[in-house]
Amino acid sequence: MVTAATAPTPTAMDARRLGQIERRDTLAARNSCLAPGEDIAVRIRRWDEATRQAAYQDFKVPYQKWMRVLDVLNWIAENEATDLAYRWFCGSKMCGTCAVRINGREVLACWEAAEPVMTIEPLRNLPVIRDLVVDRAPYEKKIASFEPWIERREPYPSFPEPLNHKQMKDASKALDCISCMCCYSTCPVIGLGNLTDFAGPAPLVQLAQTALDPRNDPDKIKRSLALTGIFHCVSCYKCEEVCPASIPIVGRIIEPLKAKAVLLNPGMAKHSSALRDIVAARGWVEPSALVLRVQGLRVLARMPRAIRLLVRGKINPLKTLFGIRTAAAEAARRILRTGVAK
Amino acid sequence: MKFAYYPGCSARSTCAELNAATHLVAAKLGLELLQLESATCTGARELRAIDPPGFLTLNVRILALAESHGLPLMTICNTCTLNVLDAHAAFASDRELAAAINVKLAEEGLHYSGRTRISHFLWVLHENIGEQRLRELVVNPLTNMTIAAFYGCHITRPPSQYGFVDSRNNIALEKLAEVLGCQPIDYSGRNECCGFHTAAHDERVAIKLTGQHIQAAKTGGAQAMVTPCPLCHTILDGFQREIEKDVGHKLGMPILHLPQLVGLALGLSPDELNVDRHMVPVGALKAYAANAPKEPHR
Amino acid sequence: MKMITTDVAIVGGGAAGCYAALNLHRNGVQSLIVCKGLVGKSGASLFAGNLVLSGHLLGNTDDNARNTAEFLIKYHNQFLIDQNWARRCGQWIENIYYPELEEAGLYFRRDDAGQVVTSPGKIRSVAANVQGNSGVPFMDLRRKQVIKAGIPRFEETVATALLRKLDGTVGGVFCLDIMTGETIVVAARAVILATGYSDRLHTRSTGTREMSADGIALAWRVGATLINLEMQWWHTNDIAHPPSWQRMQVYPNPMLGSEKSARMINAAGEEFFNQQQDDPLAFGPYTVQLKALAKQVRAGKARYDGGYYAGFDHCDPAEVDAYTTYGKAYRQLGLHFPEQLVETAVTSHYRQGGIDVDTETMRSSVPGLYVAGGLAGHSNGLIALATYDGKVVAEGVMRDLSTLAAAPLVGQDVELESSRLDELRNSSGEGPAPIKVKERVRALMWNKVGVEKSEAGMRSALDEIEQIRVDLLPGMRMANRGKLANYEWLDAIDVVNMIDTCELIIHSSLERKESRGPFFRQDYPLTDNENWLVANVLKKSGNGVRFERRKYDLPFFRPDFVTKDNLEVVW
């Protein structure tokens, strides 16, 4: 960890985490905020094809030690609302079928501690069948479209085949995925529906299991990547936040897949390559330079904004068009052109 | 207090007002800033995906530059911050990688020992200045200014860096706003995404996402939004015209950079803080300026 | 009602069912999978923690090979197993199973240098990706293989009855799609039941939500012979709180890449079990642990429902985190790992017994009906065994296919089943909800047919079951009569299967007058190899049951005593 060797701090607080203690955000706090017997106030979204009306129903549930959201649902289904529809199978974070939202946040019901006041709703971005049960079919269909299995270029040698964990590091993280769809529900780009062809975090993690596997044929990977719309990921990290398996979806799945796309599907990755080239040439990025490079003549359609930006002094075409030799540029040229031996 | 200061790319161009405001406010706060002139871009999101070793080296270089001056590093952009944080973590956890990077840095006489403390300006305000001192320095409390804080993703996620189970529990900006006298509102867009990082090649996502957040802020009664990230500012402010077209009605929501909000409370004028460089007029907020004629409380 | 025709209907989407489907597909035989859960995401197969190395795989010595075989015969099955079948199975695992899985893409965890990571010791194992989680990528691979082969899957669809053809052979399955409420009749030339080892008949059970011993009940209703229903495992180290974590195990197995395993502490803070010291084969067979716990319970230092603890406080957290998932549950509860332990309790686990089969063909006693995997009564334990059954049953069916004609089903049976289900859905009694009846059944099993059984307790259980049948079942009250995702309806269907099967289990338990391995009878505490090294065979007789005994061949391993106090028998 970084030592505060050179920064005197008047308080011992860690501002990066302001709110964690006040709002009882830690796991220790979440598991100790209720005493057995105390009431949990629950509100559940009920929804039925017959009525096609959403209604919220309230319950009071007695807390039991270390209760999970699933235990709350089970208690309600056994004692108050026997017709409540919710999905679960294993109750122990293996099957990934019990994901719901509590207070707007995606969780795995069997894994997440119950909160004292909870509104429980189904996952987003998927059709609701009834109450908290969503239709997994759109998600499954996307995965199937990637043909998520390896195709070997060379025949399989024998058991055990030559392979080491360094080669499988990212694919191995992807293999922790239990298809709970929490990330798919929280992804804001998926939330925009058909606006883009972004496959979504969960399908990409599923794809990564084979696409980041060195035994897989690059042509196969290329074909799958073309279907992913992967450059629509906005890197908001909401997926990482909700993943019950703690998979670093952005850093270890989406970014490596993007890197593959730059090599295998360069047409998809023009702006990434453009940014790299700009940084390598100038040391820093002037945003309008990037837009110009990426959008080319289309930028003329943006002339009204360009003019407004120009008037406000926010862009300087001279600066954009003529590179300036600076120390930063020298450094970037040297580092990015020659790279670091790993 | 002295910091090595890394302004990033946006603050030197499209959001130059942010850089200027930061310098002014730092002076008022008694912070000495040593701008790292030869620091490169941290690589935004693209570089770390397609050239991880290059990305790491450029970022560790920034940390090494700070270390060479024996100073902690202050940033004013969320994405820059997360990039250097991630590079530092990678450096600290992988000795082979660290050695390789230092070989590269040695070519220009630099070396990183892993000791640079990284602080976004927002954290500097809380940790290095502190609430008590800030209250003393606030000569123009922004009483009755209802403000919607827009955090920007990279200062509050991922949990592997920031530790929140639920990043909505991050209250750093609201706490600060209260110290400055504002009334922060709760609204759905607080910790959500502006979509900047795909705007270069497809701005529709940014327009739609940010539109939702500005509308929520407006419905919540906010007179302005404040953000600690110039990239978010670029969409919130720079694209607001397109957003208005998309939602079909005027929004007119002024967007302040964090140092500008602080600056107003410290008695700096809107002109000094270059709010007129913004795309969305900040006009109504000028009533909160120190030298503005005070109206009776509404 | 949808009508579908195929060659082979497979009920169950776990290791055995999927592998059977894939084998049939490879040979051009059409099949479909009916799965009450989601293929690859429900059932016991998902929970394979690590994968045992048999024979001479990956540097296994002769001793390792022998230990693995002994482990299977003695510790997992208490000699109630066809040893010749076990040998064939072991050879197949050594020669085909592992290479085939790896070729298909399963990742057997390596280290950075490229060595497959194994657990050291008398018996060795590997993991798929990470220990404690091997079943997830394993079954996900099967799922994707099934998708790739284009084998139709009917998921979240429950088989409610086996249907006969006019010639009396089993030739179909009546199914209900739980999500839509639509019924499906599958007509096939053969039916494979592969619904697995687990059930959910006790208050604490490792079976997943949908399990209600359907496989046993359905087979029994068409007259199949059953065996050894009383023989079942118990997990000793499952987390006590919260209730939904009752199947979350503090795995006792040796950790990959480590010399250590979890240890168990009693209420007085004394360590009473650590696999590396207390388990002869040091591989965590459940029975050895259970017996260690039983001694603590009798000494008043633990209970079967809690009061004892398990954890890794003697380990370096890095050691545990390197290749396993074991620390995650502790941290999720806000505990300090590995310093803090969790309270654990017993949970009813795999049913070793089940449907009696011919282990060369997997035929049941009913023509047209085949069984594979945990549901069959021929062995217990390990995902590899269930997979092997999938191969054998596919071959068995294919060999018989020419004699199994496609023929019309008995129409009346279809109608009767359809009415029965509708009646359940429209139950308008004033009695308890089906879920309440389910919990009643589970409670009576937990209290009266639990780890330690006695004649008095079991007779009382039979009485209570009769009472439930007569008083509670007919008057069950359904709050929801709709068809979409009606879990109440499913509970009503399930509870009938549960009651029928529990009754059979109790009869079988009363019949076996000895204790053997995990089967403890307070009134018959000795293991009796003279009279009871037999399959306890259960057959339908009029409205009741009758029993037969069938001796086991002992070609490779034999017990070294005639009678002995079960708690003193190592296995």
C-alpha cells in the first residue's frame, strides 16, 4: 500500500471511502445491523401477466441470524404470500438463478445479507414472467449466438496438454461466472435497449471463457467478437460492483477482449487505435483531435457544435492540426513505440 | 502543503477553465501545486485495453515524476485518477513488471519506488484541508444553492479500488457541498455514468444516459450540477444542447467543475473562475457570487 | 397440451443425463432432455468440488490407484456396490474421461509453470478451474455441448408421470412447463431417468430447491424395483446459519497445492476432526467425519443441528485462497478469515440407494425404463461415476432400440395425469398451503428419520405420514390458480412424490437391521456383514411392499470383520 510519506494529513480519514462507515456499507456492518427477532420491512414488486399491473406488497419479516435476502423471500413465501414467484435452486452461490434487486441494487439473493428496509424487485433489462421471475431466454440466446465452445486449430495432443495458468489467467476469471445476470441488469448501455448492439457484460464474460483461451482458433474468436459490439462498453464498472463472484469484468474480461479485437477485428477498433496513435505522437490527447480522427468527414455534421466550441475557446484548431514537440511527446513516443518487455 | 499536480489532457484544452480554477482555488487554500509538465496522457480507457504494458509505463512514469520531487500527486480528473491508482496497484503487486517498468524509466533517469500517494482534489479537500479549515475559509457560503453532485464512475467504482459494496453510499461530494453551504439533493443520477468513453465514436449513448441524469437532477430541484471530472463535464455541459434536442425540451442546467464550486464559496468571482467558457450559461448562479447583490432569502 | 415424439426421452439435465444425450447424438439417435431446473445450473452435479484421480493418471502410484478404489468401495459405498462395475468405471475414467473433458475445453487448473495442480496424499485430485467450484465449469461445458449438438432442452419443466405404451412398456413422459403452465407429452421408444442423487426430504438437505425425490416416486409408480433407499450420506460440515446456506459446505477435502484441510472444533473448543490426522485415506469421506461427530454428540459436545464449528484458522489465508473458494463464505458473513470459524451442522446428502439397475445395460426392472447416475442404486459419489453411467445407458438403450418400437401411449393415462394436475392446481381446501405440507414432511424426516434412527421413531414417522396423507393432502389450499410460474402448484405436485418416497425410505430403513457407514440404528448398532452385506431390494406387492436380499460379489475388496460396532468401523 502507498505510504503517506510526503503528505501531512490533518485527519486519519480515507476520503476515497467517505460514507462507507456512516452508511454501514461494509460486510461486517451489513451482517450485524439487526438482532434476531427484529422486524425487517419488506416491499415486493408483484407482477402478473393476467393483470399486467405492477403492485407493491408490504411484509414484516422476523430477522434470523445472518439472514440472506433469499431467507426473507422464503419466509414470506411460507408464511404470508404462498403465491410469490421467485426463482432459486441452490441457495449457495453456485447456480446463479436467484438474482434480484434490493433497493435498486442487483444482488444474488442467497449471497446478500438482508437489509433492515428492503424493496425487492426483479432484474432489469429482461422480460418479467411473474413477480421476481425474469425470462432468461434473451440472455441465453445471445450467448448461444457466440457459439461459446473452443475449436482447436491443432488436434488435441493427450492428457494433460501443454498449458499453464499464465495463459489461462483471464479465462480462468471468466470461468468463475455463474450467469446470474446481475451485471446484465445493471449495465446502462444494455438499459438503452436496441440503441447499440452491445452484447452486455455477462454474455462477454461467457464469451471470454473460450475467447481468451489460448487453445481456441483465432478465426473462431474473430467471428464471435464481430457480434459483440464490445466498444460500446462505457467502463462505468457497475458490472464489477454487482458481480457476486467478484470478477473484474472491465479489467480482466472486456479490456482483454478489446485487445483481441484490435488485433483480429481492426475495423471495430478504429478509435482505440486512433487514441493510441495520438498519445504516441503528441504525449497527450486533445479531445477534438480524437473526434476528428475517428469521425473524419462526419465531423462536418457536427459543425454547429464545433463552431460553438470554437467561439467559447474550447477548441483550438491550430493546436489540433499542428503537433507540438514537447517532453511529454518525446516520452510517449519512446515508451509506446518500443513498449516494455514483459 | 505542496503537491505534484497532474492536470490531465482535458483540463489543458477543452476544459482549460478547470485548470485555471484549480490554480486559483489552490492558492486560496494554501496548496502549492507543482505542475508536472512532461507528464503524458494516462491513456484514457483505450490505451489500457490495447497496450497494457505501455499504459502501465506511462502511468508509473507520472508517479515516478511526482516521487522524484518527493511530493504526493494531486489529480483533477476521475479517469486519470483511476488509471494511476490501477497502475500503482499493478506495480505494487507484480515485482517482475515493476522491474521491467523501471528499466524503461531509467532511460530518462527516472525510477519509481512505489511511494507516491495519489489524491484527487476532492480527497485533498477532505483529508489535507479538512472540514474545520474549510469552514474557516468559506467567506461566501452558498446558502440555498441546491446542487446535484455528479460523481462520475471512476472516483467511486470499482470496488476493488474504492471498497464500496454500494457506491451510492459514497457521500464525499455531498459532505463537501454542505460545508460550502449548499443543499445537495438526492437523485437517481448521482453515481451513474455519463457515457463519455464511447462518445468519440458514438455519442448517442452519452446523450441518452446523461439526459436521464440531468432530467433527474432538474426534477429533484437542482439549480446546478457539480462534477469532479472534466470528462463528465464535457458531456453534461458540452453536449447539453444535443441532449435538449433528444429529450425535446430545454434543460438549461449549469454544470460546475468542483474547484469552481469551491472557488465561489471561497469568494472568487464567476469571471475569475471562467464560467463563461461553459457551453451552458451559468447566469443564474452568479447571484451566489461573493460580490453579487444579496437578495432576501427565497 | 403439446405432443412431441423422439427416440429417447431423458429426464434430468445433470452429469448423467447430458452425457447420455451427447452419446446418443454421436450415434445418430434422437433424444431430448427434460430438466426440472436449468441444465447445468441445478442438481448435484454443479457442486463437484474437486475431481478424483483414479488409476495411474497424472503420476498416481499403484498405492494411489488402490487407495482410490478402496475409497470408493469401502468409504463411499460400504461394500454395497457392484465391484466389477466399479472396476470398469475406474478404467474408463483413467482412459477416456479426463482426456475427453480436456479436449472439449475443460480447464484442469495449472500453476504458472504448467503443472496440473493436485492435492497431495493417499488419494489425489485435481480441480476444474478452482477447487470447490469444479462442477460449475464442468456442467456449463455440458450445457454448451448440448446446445452445440442441437439436443432439445425443456427446462424448468417437471416430469410428473411416466407413461406406458399399449404393450405395457414405458414409452413416454408427462411433463409440465412450470413457467408457462403448459403440459407436454413426450412419446419415446425409451425413457432414461437421470434425476440424480440428491433430494430435499429433510429440514436440512443438500438437494436444490426443485428436488422432491421425483425420480424414485415416478419409477415406483410404474413398478420399478428399488434398492438400499435407507443408505444415504450426510454432510457433517455444512454452515448452520443462515438456513439457505444449509448446503454450503466447509469442504473437508485436502486443499489443492496444500498439506492441510479444514478442521472441526466441538462446543468445548476441542479439535475433534482434522482429515490429515483422523481420516485413514485422508480424503474426507463423509462417513468418517459423521462418526467422529456422532461420538461428540454422544459426549454432549455437539449436536446434529449445530453447536460445533469448522474452519481454516490453522492455515495461511493465501494457502486457502490460492486454489479454492473456501474463504468466500466467511468473508461474506463479515467474519475475519481465517481466524474465525463458523458454526456447522449436519445436512442430509446423497441417497446412495435408488432404482435397481442391471449395471451392464442400466435397464431397470421395467421394460423401456432405464436409469443412469445418482438415481440408480448401484453406487454413490463422484461426478465421474454419473458421467460413466451416461455412457453405459446410451449404449444400453442403443443395443435395445430395435426391440423398442415407437408405439402409441395409453390415452387414458395421459388424460388421468392431466386431470390430476389440474385438480391440484384448483385445490380449494381450507388446509395448509402446499409449501407448509412440504416443510411438515421435511421436519418429520429430520426429527424421526435423521442421523440416528430407531424403530419407535420410524414407526411414529410412518404414522405421521399417513396422517398427512389423509388429513392434509386432500385439503391443501392454493392461493394462486394461474398457470404462469406457479410454484405453489409445483409444490403441490412435489409433496405427493415426497410423501410416497419418504414412506418407502422408512420401510427400507426398518428392514435393514444393522448399522452400516452413515446408516445409524440405535436399536441395531452393529455392522453385520454376515446378514446384511446385501442389497436391500424393495418391490411392489399389491398395495404394499415386500423385501428381498441380494448378496454382493466381493472380488477385489472384502471387509475384515463379521460384526462390529459401526462407530468403531473406520468406514
